[in-house]
Amino acid sequence: MVNEKVLIEARKITAGFLKNRREELKLSQEQLAEKCGWHQATIARIESSKFFVNTKQLWIICNALDLYFFLSPKEEESDLINSMKYRFQKGIPPSKN
């Protein structure tokens, strides 16, 4: 069983990642909501990590933000996986310099 604190942290990480991506694309919450077919308040609640998004919502918002949604084993090591781990933890990708 997953600890509730871990779930809350995962929700916050996901919310922060989605908000960062929206800002990278220079979209307002209203613009993103329109692309998703939702109200702006829904985007605000997601970004403030007030509730867990379900799988359908996650697919919709990922599509609107031009993101791939994929699953990978935790033990997998690759540049892509390491970049995603870093991004989820820090909010920005590591430099390739």
C-alpha cells in the first residue's frame, strides 16, 4: 500500500509539472481550459493540487500541453527517464553542457 504522504507529494509534483509546461507554452489557464474543454477553475484546482486528476483528465491535459504520457519501470535508466526524474523533482530539465 502506498503511503498517503507519497500520494500527496505525487499530486503536487504532477500539478507543478503541468503548470510549468503551461507557462512554457505561454498559455493562460483560460486558454488551456478551452483546449481541454473545461472551465478555468478546473485548471486552477489541478495546478494547486487540490485533487487528483483521473486517467482521462491526465490524457486530455497532456494532449493539450503537447506532452507524451507514458509509464516506465522505476529501475529503468536512460537519458529520457533521468531527465524526467530530474524535471519532476526540480521543475526544469538538466543542462546538456
